[in-house]
Amino acid sequence: MKRREFITLLGGAAATWPLAARAQQAAMPVIGFLNGQSPESFAHLLRAFHQGLNETGYVEGQSATTEYRWAEGYVDRLPELARDLVRRQVAVIVAAGGAHLAAKAATSNIPIVFTTPGEPVQEGLVASFNRPGGNATGISVFTGTLEAKRFELLHELVPKAATIGVLLDPTFSSFGMQVSEVQAAARTTGHELRVLNVSSDADVDERFPFLSKFVLAG
């Protein structure tokens, strides 16, 4: 090969290197991470998320990138944050911290991996447990069926208490379902029920002393 031909070939190859690098970077999957809480309050679970990615061969910044969207406790921000991830055409949306319904409402095409404290069928996330269908899958920590047992245990611990108080977060999507479950459990055990709404640590600190007072005095 002549010297001039070699230089021309080398120059042409060099010109394509940035394009190849950009193409490789664009091919890296982008994970959308949607959360209703703050990074600080979710730090331990975020570490578990990264560990799970690493165990399946995805290292952030090397074989995958993540777009984080935190609502910082302001649930009304979640719909727009979810739509922003959809506009960025992420490969998958991880919806946690109360963000599952916003993610589901934002897209029917992008896969969604969710966690929910509620019942996913009743929430409209999946069609059924046996045949979920759609674009969403995940984990439900729904424990409504345990409410009656919890009331029985409370009665054994404080047998003279006629009233049982429950702290519930009204911003949770399953709030109405939780209220129904504890009401049914209270009827079963014959207790009067007091439901107090709490949406933050400050609410718990404020209401818990009052709750303890009237439950034990009941």
C-alpha cells in the first residue's frame, strides 16, 4: 500500500471513531428510576437496587445508565416525572416509593417494574395474578389479610383496651383499601376504631402520644 493511500485510510478510520463511540453509548440501556420519596429516605433500598443490577451484570455507568426522578414526598409531582421518563424513551421504569400508579398511567409500552403496598389487581396494575398481561410486573407487599390477626394480637397484649388506634398514610394509593380492612378487623374483634392520618415523621411524632393515651385508657 502506498504511503498516501495509507494516510487517507487512517484519516477516514479516525473520523469514524467518534461516531462509533456515540453509537456504542447510545446502545447502552437507560433505566428510569421513579420514586415518590427522597434519596435520603430510600438510601438503603437504593443500595439494594444497585447490588441487584450488579449481580445481573449491569454496572451503572459501564453497561447501563439510570435516570433518577425523585418526588421528595410531593406525590403530585409523580405524573410529570413519569411522563418525563417516557419522553426520554428509557428501556424500563422502576417505580417504587408510591410511584407505581403514576408510571402505569404514563405508558402502556415501556416495561414497568413496581413495588406496591396495595393489591395490584384492584389498583389496575395487572389484569390478574395468574395472567398479569400488560407492561407491568413487580412485587406487592399487600398485607390486608393480616389485619384481623394483628387485632387479635393487640387484644392479647392489651385485653382491657376497648379502642384500637391505627396510623395510616392517606397519600398511599391503597389507603382506602387499608381503612376498609382495619374496619372489618375491628368489627370482628369488637373494638372501637380510631384512624389517624399521618404523612410524615412529624405527623407520627405528633399523633402517637395521643394515640397511645386513648388506646391504653380505653
